[in-house]
Amino acid sequence: MKFVTWVFTFLLLHTCWGPARAQNNVATAHRSNTQIIDFLLGLQEKTVVDVAEAMPEERYGFVPGGEFKGEFRGVRTFAAQLKHIAADNYMLGAAILGEKSPGDTGPEESGSSKVRTKAEIIAYLKASFAYMHRAAAAIDDANAPVATPDISPWPDGTATRLGLGIEDLVHTYDHYGQLVEYLRMSGIVPPASTPKSKTDAPNSKIGIV
């Protein structure tokens, strides 16, 4: 009887402790800088590309003004916003990798002048995100200083691969917010705000605008 009681106690403790240990391992699992940046970059890529695809091509030249009150002189068109995001993906990705940008970034981060149609702009945008994913894979945990690119606010000698990766994410989300407003001004609900089914609910926690 004592043996049976001991076995029962052991199994009970093992059953309760096993899941707790597993949860603890998950909670304390190390996430590298590369994993963190790449995960957020993937979420960001989807929201930005979804917005780009949602806007009709005839509205790619849209810029606020006219019936919309406010000061909008000199602001970028919808297309120019997307090309600017792509240009900075290339420029900051190149700085992280320590190489020349493979993409045409144009003057003043305006993007390639050869990219004009909606399909061309989306392809250019997707290619820039693919390049940033490659750059994210080069972000280590050492945080050693790297050369500061001209477009970066980091003082000389303080830029790191992680810092440039975060800068890229912040910059893109800044322009994503503007793109969302352009969509709404065009009478289009941003994809991230479109009602999801219950099965999609867990995926809609980030990016609702």
C-alpha cells in the first residue's frame, strides 16, 4: 500500500510539475535580436503590403488636399509613400549588412524613378522587405557599433545593427500610419481594420488601425 501511495504521489507531482516546467521553459526561452526584429518585420510587411494592394491603382497618385482641411502642401502621394518605405528598407538594410544597396533608392530616399505602376511598386516594396529580412538575419546580440548611414539619426559611433533594425521598423510604421489615412480619405477601410472571423481573431491583435 505504501508503494502504491508513493507511486501515485510521484505520478501526481510529475503530472503537475511537468506542464509547469514546460511553461517556465517557454517563458524563459532566449529570443535573439534577429528573431525579434524578423518577427516584427514579418508583421509589418504584411500590413504595409495589404494596404498597398487595397488602394486602387487610379488612386496611387492621391495626396490629401482639396476637400480635406489642413496643411498638405508638399506631402508625398500614396505611391511615393510606398516607394519611400522601400528605399529606406534598402538603405538601412545595406547599412546593417555593411554593403551597397542592391536596390535603386533614388534621390532623397524617394525610390526608383523606373517604378511607376501599382504592380511595379508592390514588387519593388516586397523586394525591399525581402532584403530587410536578409539584413535582420545579420543582427547579432553583440551590439557592436557599425557605420552610421547618412539617413540615420544615430550619432557617429553609436549605431548598431539592432539599432538600425529598430529604426527601420519605426520609420515604416510612421509612414504606414499615413498610408492608412490616405486609404480612409479614399473611402477604403484598411485591411487591418476589416472585421475578422473568430478563427482569425488571434492574428488581429497587432496592426488594428
